[in-house]
Amino acid sequence: MLLTLWVPAAFAHVQPSEAGGLLTGLQHPLSGVDHVLAMVAVGLWGAQLGAPAIWVLPVAFPLIMALGGMLGFLGLPIPGVEIGIAASAVVLGAAVAFELRPPLVVAALVVGVFAIFHGHAHGAELPPGQSAMLYSMGFVIATGCLHAVGIGIGTVHRWTWGRQLLRGAGAVVTAGGAFFMCKALA
Amino acid sequence: MKGACALRVRSRIAAVLAMALACGPARAHLQTSGMGPVCDGLAHFLTSPEDLVPALALALLAGLRGAAYGRSAMFTLPAAWLLGSLAGLSAAVANAGTLGASFWFLLLGGLVVADAKLSLRSMTALCAFLGLVHGYLNGSGMGLSAAAIVAALGLTAAVFVLVSLVAALVVQLRAPWARIAVRVAGSWIAASGLLMIGWSIRGV
């Protein structure tokens, strides 16, 4: 009883694990090759489609991914999350490889549907004791940076050889996605 | 025998009461940086994402709208923040929680994404409201003392420097891709706000 009355100081703001929350969030999208392939493919496809898709897709993705993340934290299951993530790499890679040019709304919808699976996977895996706010910010920033990498690579699209290179990169993403699809289905 | 037993009980009660009174201080707000209250205020702002990110989003929005908006935000936000802090000094500890922070993330991030064409008056009102609310939350629970007032000044200085630098940086961006990059940053802020709503519903 004496020990329970010996109250320690209450630190209501900065907690020791908060920086860990940010770092874990930043690492999470980078820790799975399937995530990386799909995120980079979003940037590649945006660069291939040009304005306004080049910025609409990277803006739409994190916002819809956040909705998927919310479902993940709330414990609402989405069937076949891993299959959805692998399918995102297959489909987005194929869109780059075949230089598909659907209307902007369709492209945003395709990207948005896959964003829900990625968000759910991130949201369901907050390590206990870490700051949820910083974890969320970390994985949104990391996802955005992967899109930026894709857009950066996609700038080679202005040259003929660059277009071929981009289509080749799309094929590599599709192949990677197919590998992860086999793993998810096994 | 009975008297000795009663004495023992009384001495134990006295010991328990003494321990109960020996509580450590509840450091609900500013962490001590060891460099004085000005740095405590600066450090608090720079290490609290729930304060830093909305101020950053407002600076981005002001910068997107132009120099006049930047100037308005540069002075209105820190002034309101200071007023709010001073008003909160004598109040009990208040906390808007994750839901309050996520509201600001969503609102300001959404305005940046949409490149919202707010009037100068609306922008000034938004700055004043954000500054008063966050300043009050920062000030509450600190207690009315000289050190707390100096800490509030340090915090205000940090807000001023951040808003001035970020708004000035964004105002001079002319390349379309650079302005789009600012709007993409707004989408990250709004997305973080959405995620935080999920966390607060779950009670993390």
C-alpha cells in the first residue's frame, strides 16, 4: 500500500518511445518489397500519364490509404490483404509496361482501391507502446517518398529510350507482383 | 497491550499519509531542456507534432496564397498563440486529445491539398483561432509564474520563425511542380489526420 502511494512523475507529453513510432512508421512501407514495388509503380504510372495524373495519383493514394489504415486499426478485416497488395504490383506494373492511358478518374480509382489494402496492412501493425500519431505520419511520409522516387525515375519518359526503359521497369514490377501473388496464394 | 496496538496503527496511518503527500510533480506540459525556459518553450513546440504540424500546414497554405497572406500568418498566428498561452497559464490542465489534433490536421491539410482560395480575412481568422486554441492548450497547467511566461515567449518565437521561413519559402515558388509538391505535402498531413481519427476511435 505504501508503494502504491509513492507516485512517480507523470510525463504527459513526450514519451520515450515516440521517436520509435516515427522510425517504425517510416520503415514499415520500406520493409516489404511488395509495398515498395507498388508505390514506385504509382509514381511511374503518374509520370507516364503526365499532368494532372502525375500529382492526382500521389495525392489520392495517401488519402485513400488512410481510410484503409483506419479500417485496420479498428480491427475491421479486409479479406485477402496480401493478395490485394500483390495484385496492386501486378496491375500497376502492367499499366506501366503497356502504357495504359485510361481516363483520370479510372486511374485514380484503380490506385485508390489498391491503396486500401496497403493502408490496412500498415494500420493493423502498430507496435505496442509507440506513438500512433508519429507512426501514422511516418508511414504516410515513407509512402509519399516512394511515389516521389517513382516520379523521379519516370521523368526519363521524355526520351524514346526512356519510354522503353520505363516499360521494362513496369514489366519488372509485374513480375515481382506475380512472385508475391504466388507466395500469398501458396 | 491494547494501547500499544492502537499506537502502532496510528503511526502506520501517519506514515501512509506522509507518503501520500510526497508525490512527485506532475510534469504535464513542458519538459525541462536544462537550458532555461525560453529553450523549454522552443523545444516543446518543435517536439510536439500536434502543435508543429498544424502551424506548418497553415504556413504552407499562407505561402500558396501569396505574400500578403504570408505576412498576415507570420504575425497573427504567433500573437494569438501568445495570447492563448497567457490566458491558459492560470487554467487547469486541458488536453484536446488525438481527436482535436486530427481535426486540425484534416482541416488544414485538406485546405492545402485543395489550394483553397480563402480570403485574407478568413485566413487571418483561421490563424487567430488556431493560435488561441493551441496557445491555450500549451499554457494550461503551466501555472502563473515568470518562468512560464518566458517559456510561452520562447514557444511564440518558435511559431514565428517556423511560419516566417516556411511561408516565405513557399511564396517564392514559381515552378508548377514545386507548388504541386506543397499540395502533396498537404495530402500527407490530411492523411495523417484521417489515420489519427482511427487511432482515437480505437483509443490508442
